[in-house]
Amino acid sequence: MPPRKSSSQPTEAELEILHILWAKGSATVRDVFDAMNERKATGYTTALKLMQIMFEKGLVIRDESERTHKYAAAVTRNDTQASIVESVIDKAFGGSAHALVMSALGSGKTTDDELAKIQALIEAARRQQK
Amino acid sequence: MPPRKSSSQPTEAELEILHILWAKGSATVRDVFDAMNERKATGYTTALKLMQIMFEKGLVIRDESERTHKYAAAVTRNDTQASIVESVIDKAFGGSAHALVMSALGSGKTTDDELAKIQALIEAARRQQK
DNA sequence: GTATAACTACGAAGTGCTACGTAGTTTGCC
DNA sequence: GGCAAACTACGTAGCACTTCGTAGTTATAC
């Protein structure tokens, strides 16, 4: 059984930075700032401050051996997503995972192809579970 | 095609009140306050203020014909949940619904029974879709 | 009828998130 | 060496959310 993480949930802006770090593995503030600005104009110090706060929260680690710090995610994508899903299940779906899945399927955004993939995943999960 | 709602996303506290209203259909502030306090102690005026704000936001409607107003949800559970799921898919799962479902299934909270139900739902969804 | 309780409306404080500007320091270039 | 550019640290403003207190009004109970 893996140890239950208790690190605070990333905010929306923090999550965006985590996505960049997950993709790049390791990055400077400049790297993250550039990636952020491909989507939406923002200030350099905004990215910097966010990453400093994330460091304080333990969401990222950083290498300070050089003047230009190197940042990396301290939480995994899977753990973070799982924690978000868990919280959504609790807060919005009364604790029922299958209600959430139902809603995700009913969103109309799911293609038949995706449904097929999901079905395969469930097959696998059921086999694994028993 | 149903008209796309643009009402603002309910906050966590607002969602809790919506759950109560969805369950009761219609309720006074007192009703909601009592229900809230079964889970967590809070002040009466806190519930009142939240509901007034929700009224301004259009999340609830109310009947003011009596001194004690009667509140009801103005948004459906399905629409609200769908909107939350959509936003989570976008913000945390890079737009991929099946990644979210995968995560929900991997949370370890899903029983085999639930998996079976989900499988049945997918069957239904696929039939409906084509 | 007067006091008590219940109800609505309003204001405001405390907190967390986001966004920037400024200051101070180091690097790199002429 | 001196100037410009890049970097970190810090403070803080603006906003939304949550929470509660106070004030004022209406119903209820003796």
C-alpha cells in the first residue's frame, strides 16, 4: 500500500505549471514562463512567484546550485490527478465514482473510440482486481 | 440541442447547498441550515448569505411570497456535474475524458460491482451514440 | 401588549489565489 | 570597469470565497 500523500491540492495556475514540468521533466522559470505564454500572456514574475510558492508548498523541488534555479515536479501526474478526481467524487458526486464516470460519458465529448478504450480498461481493471 | 448554460460554476460551499436542495426539492434557509449542521457546525447567517449570493448568481430561485422564503435549485444536478467534469477534464486531464475515467477507475475505490455497472452504462452509451 | 424568537438584509473581516512592480544581485558584453 | 540584461526575493493589490455579527422587521407566546 503506497503512503497516502497529504500535500495540498494544486490550484489552477499551479496545475498549469505542473503540466509544463511533467512534460519537460525539469525547467527553469524562463522555460515555464515561455511555455505559459504560448497560451496566454502573463508576466515573468508571476510565473516566478507561483513557482516559489509551489516550492514552499512542496509541489516542486528545485536545484539552487546555479544562479538560475532548475525546477522539477515533486508530485507525480498520476497522484495529482487521482487526488483531484477523489476530491471531485467526494464534493460533487456524493462519493460515487461510477456517477462521475457516468457523467464523463454523458458529456457528449466522448467518442466511440474513447468508449472502446475505456471498455478495454475496465476489462483489465476487473481482471486485475479479482 | 439544449441551450448551453453559462451560469458560473458553484463554489464548494454552494455545491453543498445545491446537494441539499436537489435532495429536498425545495427548502427554507432553516432547512438547509439544519442539513448543513448534520455534517459540520456553521452559523445560520452563513447559510443565509450563501443562499442570497447563489440567488444573485442565478444558481437558485426563491419564492418570496411568504416572509420565510422558499428556495429551490435553478440548475440541475446533471448539468452541474457535467460542467464540473468538463472543467476537470480540461484543467487536469488535458482534455481527455478517458484519461479521467482511467484515473477514477485506478483510484482503488471502485468495487467490482461498480465496474460492472459502468460497463453496462458504456454499452448503453455506445448503442445510443451510433 | 410586551418580550422573545425567527427571519432577511447588509457590512465587513479573514483567507487564499493571482498578478505585477520594485529592489537588489549577478552575469555578460563592449 | 561600466552598462544592460537576466535572475531571485519580496511586498502588495485586487478579487473571490467563506464566515459571522449587527440591525431591523415580523411573527409568536405569555
